[in-house]
Amino acid sequence: MARDQVDLTPIETRDELVAWFAAGSKPKSQFRVGTEHEKFAFTVEGHRPVPYDGRRSIRALLEGMQHLLGWEPIIEDGNIIGLFDVTGGGAISLEPRGQFELSGAPVATVHQTSTELMAHLAQVKEVARPLGIGFLGVGMTPDWSRADMPMMPKGRYRIMTAYMPKVGKLGLDMMYRTCTVQTNLDFSSEADMVKKLRVSLALQPVATALFANSPFTEGRTNGFLSFRSEIWRDTDPDRSGMLPWAFEDGMGFEAYVDYALDVPMYFVKHGDKYVDVAGQSFRDLMAGRLPGMPGTRATISDWANHISTIFPEVRLKRYLEMRGSDGGPWRRLPALPAYWVGLLYDDDSLEAAWDVVKDWSAEERQKLRDDVPRAGLSATVRGRSVLSLAKETLALAENGLARRRCFDASGHDETRYLRPLQEFVARGITPAEELLEKFHGPWGGSVAPAYKEYAY
């Protein structure tokens, strides 16, 4: 998330929270695609993490990008922590250890999100090259330890860093050593949101397998294909997971509000300062009885910021966020929005995808999610392999994209962006297994070549 929302409208009732979600509904003609991707910045010399300050630093990268793009800087305590495109809506932000994130603007087609991505990579490389900085496209740092990781000067991350070890064993790894790519998509109504949420939750493990790209930890194989996904299983059960209740009767905006109200807060932003209220209740904030902040009542900003600290496999804001995939090399990144747009924005493909998953039980969905980080395309549900599900859902996505009839200047439709996924499925392997083949083969048991072969 690039910057915290600023809306000081008081919240007095639960119905106002429900209405906040409902306001995200829009006509299908106004549906947009947003793509966010993170990448690891590293020093070209020595392949080390890039600190925030100094000549060769994250600060220098952001200042250089500001000079190049003319975007508005996002400042916290005198430090530049991101950039925002006031006109287009895109943003550049920092994850806890300086993972460099592009939060793409909402655009109409996968072509546009791909063009935006390519432009960003060209721009960031122009700034980074003179600084001796490169960018790595994988799901988890292949060799850096927790102790290697610098912290960015963001108040919310200090609070999260202190809280994470209280609720899980791997939360700090999630914050400091992983990268993701995610897609944000719209809904037209409460019923449309529910169907898309259910389909994408059930199929999120398939996307996890298709993008699995984190088989190394501290220079060694870790036994997983997506260790980034495994990390989320032991981060914070209060705010992550598969949302089994979303498949129950009565699911809608109200049910999600009740879920979010039960998730403990991290912070309240009071002016420009982050107040640590980790573990406390948003309901108490609404009632003006939050310990340490008596009389302070919740605002729309507080609600939006709280929602941004909830991390299920698919997150509801005023749109839906697909959160299950590892980061990867640039060629593969547009495949994620292509996959989900093809499945969710075409009515026939959405209905067909629902037919695939609608009879799965909560236990089956959970087991699939638990198995995929290690087994990848070999995991099964109801006797079907994820490889089989990947083939079927890719075909549905391809048909959905073809029916959209969105063409680029060369006359190509959006189906072209699925090719990297189709190539892996044709080989029956995940990207992680390709990495492992190289590690055990031409790389000679070293992860160092990744800094060349998987660099942007």
C-alpha cells in the first residue's frame, strides 16, 4: 500500500462500514485492472540488500525516480518513503525491507497494465544502473538472512515488527524476505463480489502453484516450491487464511465487516504519527474507549487503514485483491492479471470456474491450500491434481480473454499474456522446479546465478 488514506469523516455505526464496502460496486463497463508487484533491490557488486540511506540506497532510488517522473513524494518524518502519480493513480512504495513496489494505476486492459509495467521497469533501471543497484524477481530472498535485512523508516512497520513474533513464528520472514505480485479487480454488486471472492479463494492455491518461485532460504533448498506461501501459514491466524465462512449462507459485505472488526488492530494514525494499539479492538475505537486513546473515535481513514492490515488469500477492499502468488521475472508478471481477468471478468468463465469449485468443502479447500506450497502442481483435491486444475482454469481464462476482444496496436488480444503459464503447465512443472533444476545442474549448487538470470 503506497500511502494511508486521509478521510476524517467519523464512523458511528456498523452500517456505515458496510456502506463503505458497498460503495466499491461499479458497472461492468467501468471495471478496471490493477497490478502490484514487488522486487528485491540488491547491490550489483556483492549481491547485498540495499540500505535506506547512503549514496547507493533506497532513498537515492526514490529521489531519482521522483526527479525522472515528477510524481508527488510521500514523506514520513522527513524521509521519502514512496511516490504517487496524482494524475494516473499509480504509486511506488516500500515494503518493510525496501522491497520496491509498483502499485499500478487502475486501467481498462491487461495490455495497459503490461505497458505500465514495462515502462516502470525501464524507468527504475535508468535510475538504478548508475547507483549500482539491480532488482531480483523471485518470491523470497534466496540467500539473505533476517539479520541482513534493513528496516525502512515507516512507522507502521516498526509496530508490525514488534507484534509479529507474538502471533506467529514466520511473520518477520513475510515482512522482510518475501515478494509478491497481486491483481486487484472490481465487482458490480454484493452478489458479484461474493461469487468472485468464493471462486478466487478456492482457486488461489492453483495460482500459488502456477507462480511458485521461492524454493531457497539462505542459499539452500528449503523443501518447498513456494516457501513464501508456507510462511503465511504461520504469520498471524487472526488476519490471514482461506476465509471458510465466506462460503456460508448469508455471506456479503456485512459478514466481511464483522470479520474485519474481529481482527486486532496494529495502529491508529493520529496526525502524522502511528500510535501502537497492536492487539486492540476496532470496536473499542468506534466506541471511543480504546485504552490509551480515551475519547478518540474511528474515522473512515482508520477503517481503510485497518482493512489494509488484514491479509487473507483474497482481500476485500472496495475491490478484490488476489494475494496468493510469488513475485517473479518481468515476463511472467502480466500473466497474473491475465489469469484472473479471464476467469472473473467474463460471465461464462466465472460460472464455469464456480462449477469446478462449488462442491469443495472447507476442509478440502484448506488441505489444498496447505499442500500446494510443498507439492505445487502435484497437490490434489477430490482426486484431481492441481496440474489438471491449472490446465482447465487456464483454458477458461483464455476463452474469457478472447471473448473480451481487447486488442493492442498490433492486433493481439489479451490471451498472449497467459503463455508463460501455459509453457510451465505444458512441462508439468512450476517456476520453482525450474529454479531447482538449475540449482542442481548448471548453477552447481549456488544461488548466485539467480542475480543475473532473474534480475530485471
